[in-house]
Amino acid sequence: MSTVSRPGRAETAAERASRWVRPEVAALDAYRVADASGLVKLDAMENPFPWPGALRDAWLQSLRAIDLNRYPDAAARELRRDLARWLALPPGLDVMIGNGSDELIQLVLLAVGGAGRSAMAPVPTFVMYEHLSRVTGTAFEGVPLSVDLGLDLPAFERAIGRRQPAVLFVAQPNNPTAALFDPADLDRLMSISDGLVIIDEAYHPYSGVSVLGSLADRPNALVMRTLSKVGLAGLRLGMLIGPAAWLAELEKVRLPYNVGTVAQATARFALDHAGLLVGQARAIVAERERVLTALSAMPGVSPYPSHANFVLLRLGQADPDAVHEALRRRGVLVKNVHRPGGPLAGCLRVTIGLANENDAFLAALEQSLRETAQG
Ligand SMILES: *Cc1c(COP(=O)(O)O)cnc(C)c1O
């Protein structure tokens, strides 16, 4: 690669960009979001419940006090205090906030990743761990899940011994499988890792399982949470929880005004009404079990147990690409996680929506399976 342009002809923007953009960035695909307009949107683990009108009005009223001409509270003191209470933060732990947990993943990699360092995660998993590793010039190694979609502990022990990753990401429960890893396996991973371990509990509202209680005893582990999956995906608010010594280092990388005043105030308002979100999560879990029962009764479909607000299902004979497309034609958008030959070959992932949306999905799936079987 040359940083000197050829004489004679004006260089195009594409040529100029290709000489200057770092090769590891040029090699990436931008994160693509499917167009959901006009479709029942069951692809992104959003909470389907809109806020009741009176609550919406009270929220808008609460925003009137904001002075948008001023910068946000850079330390987000009031929000962090409210979060600490909501999380029932154990003594010795602190919380920092990000513009979604995506930003916190990036921030961790900026602090401990980079050239000559590596990140690791069980795969398949949440795609941002690998994407942001590459963006930050951090080598990424995925350790394939075992056939039952659990952690392959012997493979991890070998990989960690060989590489000593600077950071290990584990989503508990995992996305896109909705499966919980064995807590004893997580314990083991945290013990054998010298580097930082991030336990990503994005689906905690639906799993109820956490390592928060034992975090203060560990020198190298942080818990990540988000408000996205519990009903505030539009807000962009993620949290990292852990020993103050780790968070103080990460604070140096965080942009001081990463979470704006409107987001801080809205998060505080939502936490004041946390009971509503908890009730919605409970309703979603009940719907999840209803959908799982219906899927189990459907010939040619095997759903996996779920500890999240989505379900992974495996198709027996049907072509997953064709079924995914047939669902879309019937107005239902789910996520196609099928990769030929991979551990999720034949799999689709569907988010739990409102009861009528789930019914629409179940009906469309039956029709799509029939259609593609004939096709
Ligand atoms: C959805 C998801 C996130 C994204 O969280 P944001 O706070 O919306 O950035 C993080 N981790 C996992 C495992 C997820 O599935």
C-alpha cells in the first residue's frame, strides 16, 4: 500500500479512501440492519410493549426541566446512584454507563485490546465482540460451542493457555442460542483467565441468573447489562459493573458526555417505573413459554429452551433461507442465523412479541413450511 497518489489523473474518493482507511477496517462489513417497514418485527429482541399514554405524558413532562444548552453531567451521578439502587449493587462494586453496551464493548477493547493482544468468545455469539475487536486492531479467536450449544471447556482451556487473551466475552445467556451456560463453567473460565472477563447479562430480566453476587471476590471480571432488551432499546443505555479499580481505568477511555442529558433523565424516569418493565418482562416470559409449546407441537420444527426474550429453533428438512424469505413475504421478520455446516445450520431466531404478533408468526411459519415443502 502506498500513501503517494499516482500523477496524471485526479484520484477518486474510493481510491483515496482505500489508501488511507486501515486495512482491518476496510476488510469489515458494516453492521447491517434489515428493513422492517410494514413487517411484524421479531428480529431484534425488542420489548414489544409501548408505554401507556399517561406514562408517556409524565415522561415528556419530566423532560421539561432539562437545560439542553448545558452539557450533561459527565459523571452521571444521579443516574448511577439510581442504577446502583436498582441493581442492588453489592458493596465494593461500582457502575459505569455507556451509549448502549455496544459502546462499552468498544471501550473495553480500546483499553485492553489493540495490536499484539487478543479477544476471545464462544461462537456463535453476539457479533459485536468480533466486529469491535477487528475495529480496534485486536486479534479475535472464537471458540466453537459444543454440539449441545454449551461451552467447550477443554477447548477453552487450550485456547486460553495458548493465547492469554486480554479479554474474554461471554454472553449469559448466549445470543443467538438463548441458552444459559453452566455457572460452574463460567467460574472456571474466570479462574483460568489472567485477562479481563466480561459476563454480558443483556438478558438478565428474562433469565434471572447473574454472577453479580460473586463479582467482588474476583480480580478480573466485570458484568455488563443493558436497558435495551427490557424495553428501552431506543434509549441506548448500557452498564458495566465491577471493582472500582477496573472501572477507573476504563473511565479514562470513556468520552465524558457519551450519555446525553435526555437519555440520563429518561433512564431515571424509567427506573422510577421499573415495576412496569418487570411486569412486561414477566408477560414476555409467559408468552415465550406459550410460543415454545406451540413450536414443539409443529412437525419439522425443534425449538431450544430459552432463558431470554427470543427463541432459537431448528428446522428439520426445510431450507432455512427459503422459510426465512417465505415468512417475510407473509409479513413477519425474524433473524436467519443459519450458516451451512455451522452449529446453527438450519436455525432461525425469533423474538417474542405481542400475543397477536406471535400468533401471526406461528401461522406464517406453518404456512411457510408447507409452501417450501411443496416448492
Ligand atoms: C442485544 C445485545 C447487546 C446490545 O446491547 P445494547 O445495549 O443495545 O448495545 C449486548 N449483548 C448481547 C449479548 C446482546 O444480545
